[in-house]
Amino acid sequence: MRTALLIALAACEVNTTPQPAVDASLGACVPNRDGVITAAELPIALGATLPFYAGSNRSVVLTAQNGIYDLSMQSQSDTVVQVGPVALTTQWYAASFPMGQFVVDAGSGLDGIYHQDETALWLDGTASHDEMPAAGKTLVQYTAPIALLRFPLQDGESYSATATFSNTTVDGLPLQGTDTVDVDVTLGQRLDVPYVQFSPILRVRTNVTRTPSTGSPIVNKRTTLFMFECFGEVARAESNPDEPNADFTTAAYLRRYALGQQAGAMQ
């Protein structure tokens, strides 16, 4: 099993960027099911995608019952989307991220720009997919990247990282301030999604807080990711803005691995 999903901070929509051929140099990745994810067990398979059931405004239970997380419920309104990383090459913002390696759709017309090494998966910043969208250009460059996932990813990990941005444009308007990401990791016995189970599973909760230097108030957004060796992300639930509960019960966006499905309406 060699294809893997890379994570976005707030990925919400299928990435429509043309996909290059899969990098044959990645080699094989076989889960050893030890409940720990190393950098080698989160390969960046450029051009590879996996199918996901996706929907909005879903009731969810993000706590384990007897060690089992259950996201196996189905909805006829779900769609099936293909998600995966693409190379940072000719995008209009590529020159602004010299450390960037790849891009993942971050939803709402935004791309997240990342790189990965043996120590972490790093977020370098975000940018609007189009240089001049109707909502206005966005280009957020961190003075230092944020470590979203620190390797080895394992039970009990908890950390925070803050990055400063300046000379930044968001929706066509200038903005200065900081983004802070709080992360905690819990090992679970199993995750159930429609038609398939992953065992063991790592639940990764993130809380992203944006604090402008002046003007608008602090805004936060929570995301719960479920990670499995070699696959990477196999499920995600995103909160509404300013959600106070780490284990929120309404997901503004819910995405789960869709075994054997193709993009389109759920069958």
C-alpha cells in the first residue's frame, strides 16, 4: 500500500489542480500497526489521491466508546471526492514559499503550502488558489513554518506552535498578526468508517487561533483528524468558527475514507 493522504489545516473541497504522475521513488509503505506514525509512514505521494465521503453540518461523536471511534454513519447527501497532494511548481504563489514542497486544497478557494522532513509536517502558509479571485487575493507567509505533525506521532503528544505573519493579504486586505496551533494526540483501538475499519488509530485534535495585531477579534477553529500508518488522514471533522468544545458534536465539514468509491454522488 503506497498512496498516502497529506493533511491540510482546513481542507474542505476536492483539489482541482491537475495531478502529476505518482512519484515512483517513494517505494512501498506497509503499516506495522504499532500505533506510532513516523515520517516514513506518512509518504508524500504526489499525484496520488484517495476517495472520501464528504458532507457538511453532520452530527458526530468524536470521543471513543471502549476505545472505538465510530464515524460509520451514512448520508445520502454525501458526495465522494478525491483528495491528495500536488507539487508546488508553477502556482502563482510558488516563489513566495522557497521551502514549500507540495500543496493541499484548504477549502474556500485557498491552498495550504507544506513541506515535510524527518521531524515534522510543516505548514509554510496559505494562498488563494487563483491570483485574483472575486473575493480578493490571499497570501499568508509565515516568518517561520508551523509544525502541524511532529514525528513520531504517538499517544500522549501535546504541543503548541505560533507563527507570525506580516505584509500579508487576506481577501484583498492587509493583515498582520499570529496563528497559533494547539495539537494533542490520542491512541485509539479502532476507527469505524463506512465499510472499513482502521486499527489502531491516532486521533489528532488541532485548534487554530488567528490573532490580528489590531482590529478584528481573535478567531479559532477546531479540527479532529484520524491518522493511520501509510494512509495518513482517513477521516476529519471540522468545527464551526469559535467552537469552545474540543470534542464538538456538530461538524461543519465531515470527511471519511470511502472504500472502493469514485468521485461523484454517494451510491
